[in-house]
Amino acid sequence: MASQTTAQLSATLGLRVEDPAELKFTEDMKESALNRGQRQIAQLLDPMYLTELQNVQASTMNGNPLYYLSFSQIESDSSATILNGAQSIIAVKDGTGWLHKTTLSEQIRLQNTLLAGSSTNKVYYIYDEKIWISNGGTTTDTITVYFLKAPTTMAVGGTAPVINECLYDIMLRFAEAILWRADDELKRAEVAYEEAMEYIDFLNQLAIARRPRGIGTKSQERAKVQG
């Protein structure tokens, strides 16, 4: 449960932009700025910090002979919007195991019969807002997709923030930058935005440093950690 309501955050934002009486910025303007701030955090921050946005959906594949699962079907089945398209797809599995992610450019390599996708070499790639699947199955297979969803729109007197309360200050700084820019206070907008981005960059670097090292870790990530 959120530690602060949207109304409380709106009041805090009013103080930050020196307008507690709402003489310049209406409740709707502050609510819109907070929602944009929450969305910016979700789009920029490492998924490690976005567990509140994690979602799981099981859906049935489409297509024949090429099997796929469209983003629109996942969103329809789950009543949730995929946050950042392909970047927000965390993992894919079928009824018997996890699928290995490849890329469209790697598909020619998989034409080799020893490497081709099958029930013992389950693979998927993402193209054209679809998850293309080769797992030796059929269109009747149920595929489970793990993804990050877009945060629910906040409303004063209604929907509370979705993101973790530890991120509220960053959200407020983004929202503050939006309102200062609307008031043509460009220098103050720049300061608030840069402060928010400094926090984002710090947290993202911390996430990299905390990732496991060793077998299964990409060498470039190991270099970043050790450096």
C-alpha cells in the first residue's frame, strides 16, 4: 500500500513550486505532472526497482505455421499496458520450461538443424510487437509472459501511486520540472530535472553493481562491476 495518497503528493508538489494555494497550477495540472513523473521513472529506471510493475500473463499462441503472441493480445488478456515494448518483456515460458531469447538477425543461424528451435531448444524473438516462438509446439500452446506494465494513472481522491514509496522524491522532482517549464521558469525546471536524473543514474549504476558475477554474466557487465 502506498505510504502517501495522490492528494498528499499533490500538496507536496504545490509547496515545491511555491504555489500551495493553486494560484498558478491547478489540481489537474499537478495530477498530470505527477503521472508523467511516475511514467518517466518507470521508463528510465532499472527493472530491479520496479517490482510493483511486474506482471504475468498466460495466453494462447496465434499463427500457422509461424507461431506468435502479439503484444495487443497480452495487453487485452491481462488488462495491462506493456511499459516499454520489447524492452519490458522479462521472460517467456511454456508449459514445460523457459524459452531462450534470440534476435531476428540470429534466425539464419538457427536454420542449422542442430540449432533450430524445438521442444529441446525452445527459443523466441521479438519483432513487430509480436513474440515469435519456436518450441516444437502448436498454436494451442499456452505461453506465459513476464513483463513490466505501465503504471496505473494516479488520481487525486482516487488511485494512489504504483511505484515504491522510496521513489516518490524522484517523481516529485520530475513533476516539479514539468510545472516550472510550464511557468517558463526554465532554469528551475532544468535544476529539478537534473536532480531527478542524477538519482536515476545512481540507482541504475547500483543495480549493475549488484547483479550476479560469474557464470551466466556477460563479460561487459563484469568489467563495469570490477572497474
